[in-house]
Amino acid sequence: MALYIIGLGLHDQKDITLKGLELIKKSDEVFIEYYTSKLACSIKELEELYGKKVNIADRKFIEILSDEKIVKPALEKNISVLVIGDPFSATTHIDLMQRAKKTGVHVEIVNNASVLNAVGITGLELYKFGKVTSIPFGNENIKTPIDVFNINKNVGMHTLFLLDLNPKENKYMTINEAITYLIKNGVDENLTAIGLAELGSNSAIIKSATLKKLKDLIFDKFPQCLIIPGNLHFMEEEMLEYYQVK
Amino acid sequence: MALYIIGLGLHDQKDITLKGLELIKKSDEVFIEYYTSKLACSIKELEELYGKKVNIADRKFIEILSDEKIVKPALEKNISVLVIGDPFSATTHIDLMQRAKKTGVHVEIVNNASVLNAVGITGLELYKFGKVTSIPFGNENIKTPIDVFNINKNVGMHTLFLLDLNPKENKYMTINEAITYLIKNGVDENLTAIGLAELGSNSAIIKSATLKKLKDLIFDKFPQCLIIPGNLHFMEEEMLEYYQVK
């Protein structure tokens, strides 16, 4: 009897680890948290691989119903909660883990890749990123991303902007929209940035240019994110050149 | 014909993804980069799972011989390079990827969890970490970790200190040694910190206390790392309590 919180990685059904798959196969019930990110495969494809029914849990389910539907039942059977990316990419799952442990449930975590690893493909050192920030839909009066960027920039750190998404409604913020927001809020359009789409897949799109130029390029895969680098080591500069749009 | 750069995750042979395992099975030659981290399983256990010989590549091999031994051969056969954690946790592999691409080699990356995800188990928000820094052996005249910590602390970000290791000689820096270094270099011993050992496994040790107190606690698993949190959200505080040593 246990609760398994299992990361699925970034792209499709084959990004699960052997450990994760083994635990799902031992599970009596399987839930997938499916509101903060998306996979390139369908729930049906997951079910075929697992040989199990996969129940979609939305935010409300995880935050409000999880004591009754997940934590308590995990005292008597094996329950898997699947999370796109890594289980710890959202505090919700740490909270779920701790509530379960306090209830006496045996909990196992299966880590996986998240966007925080995958941005390494740019050649920017992962260790030199500062705070990560999200640009939400409906951002007319939102200044947090700008504040975070300015703090990072002042101390030379790279900034990763995650772009809002609503997979349920198939709605994804584009790099174009994100840059429009940044420029409107005073970010210098001549800064070099990197646009990234469908990271973690082998068809990821990665392009580097000034914000001004990047804004008009086409990124036709999702989800998307954006990086504005801080101080660059010459090796990072060299690597970025590889993605530069002339 | 291709070069596959495959993350193995943090703990043992079962942390590989289905995608990674499939590519290894298609490979004519398999190398493992085995000098910046360690797994809890042996090379032999990896070989048994893969059904392939796994050749150990040290830093010199990857940095000096890889054109000849990896990049060029990958024009004619399938070569896998295995990396503990995520492929992008070291710039060496991005460099390898780019050299291969420039040579005309088809490259596929398989991401996996790294310590950057796994520290999420503390309840600290991954998005609120600043720069990551390493405390090396022979640190008498080294100040970088202190500088990075001060910058992060000033802007309220969490600091992750990675502790040096030399798996070849079975030498791992301990949390105790790291804290001794920090205090000797002026870090306030009354600050709360979190010590972590064997992260990514289900037997990870996680303890939170002041640096002064943490210094004398026993962590008998490896590798180890240390976090000094920046400004804490009340939810982060609540989660940290769970690991607090009274």
C-alpha cells in the first residue's frame, strides 16, 4: 500500500522511467495531473502502455478532493499520481506528499526531467539561472515577471520565462505574445533572447535573436518558453551562436 | 547512424527512461561518463539491463578523445553516451552535442532528472533558487561559493551548494566539511540550512537545522548537498518543518 508520485518527463509516453512504469503496473488506481502542462501523446496512448485506466485529475481534484480520493485510499491500496515533467515542478505535489506522509501513507517519488533541465540544450549553464518566472494570460497589471527579470539581470543571472497554458482549452501563450508583454513593460527590445518550443522532444525549435527580431519569427510547436541570458561566458556565447537567426 | 546522449537519472539502473533504453539497445557502442557523479548500482548491473558492454569514459576521454572515439564513429554507427542525471548538467555534453551536429552527425538527447529537480523534495520552490555553486576539495583560497551565496541571499533566492566528489577514488565531500568551509568564510552559523544525502532515491536523508547544529548531524549516504534558503513563503516554511531536527 503506497502513494507513488511519478514524473512522466516532457514529451511522450516513452519518457517514463522503468521505475515509474513498474510502480504504475503495481497500482490499483492511476491519476494524471493534467492542467499545468501537456504531453505530445494522448491519454489513450498512456493507457495502452500501462495496461491501466488513467483518470484525469484537474487542479481542483488534487487540491480539494485528494485527501478523500488519493491520500486515504493509499492506506489500503497502491495509488499512482502521474505528473508531467518532474513531480516537484509544482508545490501542489510536495503538499500532497507531505499530507500523505503525515497520514501514515508510504510514499515513493519517481523524479524525471523538467523544463529546468531541458533548457540546458541552449548551451546556457543551468547553474547560472536565477529565479524562474511565469507570464500569465491576462497580464495587463502584472509586474512580477519584470521584477524577477530585473533582479536576475542586475546580478548577471539568466532568466527563464515560462509561458502560460491551458491544455484543457488548448490555449498556449506564444513567444510573440510574451515578447509583446515584455517590451510593453519596458524591457529593451535589443536584448538577445532565446525562444524555445516543444522542449524535451527531438523536434524542439530553438532560435536566438534580439527580442525585436524574435517576436516576428514563427514557432509552431507548444508549449513555448523564453530565456533572456544574463552575463555570458565565452563558451555559452559560442554555443548560443549555433541557434542564432541571421 | 546517430549519437544518443542519454540521461540516466539519479539513483540506479531503473531510472533510465523507456526511450533511453530503446536507444541503447540500438547502439553499436555505449560509453558512460563516470567522473562527475555516481549511481547506486554497478556498471555490471547496467550492462545486464542493457545487454551491452558499457565502456567507462573519464573526463579526458570525453574532452580530448571524443572527436575520434565518439563523434566521427557516430557518422557510421549508433553510439550512446550515458550521463548520470541529465545530459545538460555539464557543459561538456552540450559541447559534444554541438561538435557532433557540426560534423553532420544526427544527435538525439534523452533528458532525465538531475539534482536540480530532486531538491524539490525539500518543499522549497524550484523556481526560487538562484545560481547554483559547487564547493570543491582544496578550497582554502576559493571564495566563489561565498560570493554566489551572498548575491542570492541579498535578493532572497535559495542557494544550492553541490559538494565535490571523486567517484573514481570513492571520495565525497560531506555536509560537515562543507559547513566548516562556509562558517570559516564568514557565513552566519545561525542560518537555517538543509542537508541532503542520496537525493533521488527513496532512502534519501533530508534534515533541516541551523548550520551550527547540522554540522554535527550524521549523514551516511552519498553524494551530499546543502541548501541555504532565501526568503521563505509560508508554505515553504511549513514544508521545511517536516524535515526539522528538534
